[in-house]
Amino acid sequence: MHAMTRVADLLAAGRTFSFEFFPPKDDATQLTLGRTIAELEPLSPSFVSVTYGAGGSTRERTRNIVTWVAKETPITPMAHLTCQGHVRSEIATILDDYASAGIENILALGGDVPADFADHPSDYRYAVDLLEDVAETGRFSVGVAAHPEVHPASPDRATDRKHLAAKLSRADFAITQFFFEAHHYVQLVAELAELGVTKPVIPGIMPITNIKQIARMASMSGAQVPAWVTEAIQDVDDPAEVRRVGVDIASTLCSELLEAGAPGLHFYTMNRSTATREIWANLGLGVS
Ligand code: FAD
């Protein structure tokens, strides 16, 4: 294991470069994820994170991947954890489990509870409620989610920033939802600074490999796919060419963000390594 495994410490020491995965549903996709992690390991990421199905639908699978990464690879893992649809005792058990497995990083999220969870008892509503419980353990470096283009449930921009600032006053860092133009990030950081919050905000990068899928994800998360991005990709049929254009767009965005002072980059890999490795090479980040 790395000697330094708290994301807060890694950020204090310099820029972080991280990858996000989701728990696969079956054996075949599990094998794909194993191969992806093996292909990304030589890039020596600062950390990798594993998503958590809202309401606890991937509770075991998220934990298994996070603890596997900690035991079997030299990479620092971070577990995502959503709180809606959970009672306090469940969250306490999950946090205990992670602490005993040596996991030191949690991304504390509200989560979107699926319709069939609507009647499930929940002691939590917002990420900030979970933050209290995670902080109380004193065992974890804690991150939160930020939405540069405003969370879709926020009534307005100022309210969105106020709640984010409240989360960041307790958390160590934030990771953003994906976006395609650097000004969204720059504006978010400026708005937080106006509220007196200067904790690191790591931009989330989504390389486009499939425009329909990205448009669907963007509409759910409150992000816009700008017309120039859609136009650059919509008439391209060859998947390899789509990836090439998507990688070019993401590489330019990453350079602009680093130039603007971003404390790191967090890649939404969709459990594949090629696009991320190509962006990595374009940025000249090197391989160990
Ligand atoms: P919260 O902070 O809970 O906020 C949600 C909404 O409520 C916002 O509009 C906010 O302004 C408002 N709000 C917050 N606090 C208050 C308050 N005290 N009073 C009134 N309103 C309030 N989802 C998953 O299911 N699993 C994952 O693993 C996952 N990983 C993610 C990783 C990243 C980096 C990001 C950006 C998102 C991720 N999500 C994940 C999506 C996330 O769960 C959704 O955005 C969800 O809708 C809200 O959770 P939150 O933590 O973003 O927001």
C-alpha cells in the first residue's frame, strides 16, 4: 500500500490524477474492469474511486472492489457512499467495515433514491447529513460532489453554491460532475471563494466515446452538452473516430483546467482504459 493514502494529504502534496469505476453487474464485465485496472495501474494514479448504487444496490460489490484494490494493487482507493434510503446503523456498519479494511477515503453523497426505494426508511436526506457521521468517526478523508452547472434539484445557482459551501466547510475536497467547457469550473471555484471556501475542487472529466450515452447522462446530471461538441461527433460513424474526437476534446479541456489551477483531474472511465490512456499521453503525464 502507498505510505500516504488520504486524498486530503495527496492533494496537499501536489496535483492528483484519479480514475472512477462502477461495480460491474456480471462476471464478464467484472473481467473487463479487472483488465482496465491492470491497464491503468502503470499510470500510477493518485487514487481510484468506486461508485455506490443509490439506496445500497451495490453495497457488497462496491466494498469488494474497494477492498480488492487496497489489498491487491499499489493504488489508493476511495469508496463512494450515498445516504438516502439508509438508516444510521447501516451507515455505521459500512463505515466500520471500511475502517477495519484500512480504507481511508470516502466520497459522501446524497444519492438519488430509485422509485422502488421510496418507502424505504431513511435517516438521511442530503450529503451534508452523511458528512456529519463520517467526520464523527475521525477515520476518513472525506470528499463531496459538486455540480459546476448547478445540481438539477437546486432552485437557483446561489442556493446550490450555499449548500455546496456548507458541505465543503466540513469535507476535505470536492469532485465535480462532468462538463465540457472550462469556464464552468473556473466560475464555480470563484463563486466558492466568494463564500470563503478554498478547499480543493477536482474537476471530473468524461471522455466522450458515445454521444447518445453522454447526452442522456448529461440531462440527468444538469450538465449541458454544447452544440459544438454534438456537432463534432454526431455525424461520425466509426466508433474509433468518435473516441479520437472525444479524446481531443477532453485533452484540450484538461490542459485548460490545469492551466487555470485545477488541483487535479478525475476521469470518469466507464470501466474502460483506452480513452483515459490516450488523454494521459496527450497531456504528457507519463507512465511508470
Ligand atoms: P446533495 O449535497 O445531497 O444535494 C442534492 C440537492 O439538495 C442539491 O440541489 C442541493 O443544493 C440540495 N441540498 C443540499 N443540502 C441541502 C439542505 N441542507 N437543505 C435543502 N437542500 C439541500 N450517485 C450515486 O448514486 N452513486 C455514486 O457513487 C455517485 N457518485 C458521484 C460522484 C460525483 C463526483 C458526482 C458529482 C456525483 C455522484 N453521484 C453518485 C450523483 C449524486 O448522488 C447526485 O448528484 C444526487 O442527486 C445528489 O447527491 P449530492 O451528494 O450530489 O448532493
